[in-house]
Amino acid sequence: MPIIKSAIKRAKQNDQRRQRLLPYRTTMKTMIRRIVDLTNEGKKEEAAKHLPETFKAIDMAAKKNIIHTKNAARKKAKVSRLVANS
């Protein structure tokens, strides 16, 4: 536990920020996992329907600085490739 007053405040801010941003990360990961599962099952049309939602979740995570912009581009390319090749 931090002892210095500013460190206590900083820890509290970090915890609040983490709690606020966590839903964006979990949504992104869930959407990506859904696409992967659908492509593994061979449901290409259904995976293609979920593609815009997945892109939106990835872009939102990048906008909130949860992931880097280039990481977001890499994830979107990977998901697109998965749907196209299934």
C-alpha cells in the first residue's frame, strides 16, 4: 500500500480508471472470440454479420487508449482474414 498522500490518490485514480475502461476491453475480446468461434464452426455468413460490431468494439478500445491504434488495425485485419478464409 502506498504511504505518501499523492501515491494514495494516484492508486485510487488508477483503480477508478481501470474500472471505467474494463467493459471496453471485455467487449472487444468477447466480440473477437465470437468471430473466432463462428468461423471454427463454419458459420461464415453469421460471422460476417458480426464483423461491423467487432470492428466498432476494437475501434472503441483504441479510441479509449486501451490498445494501441496499430494493435487495433492488426486485430481488425486478423478478424477480416479469418472471416474471408473460412
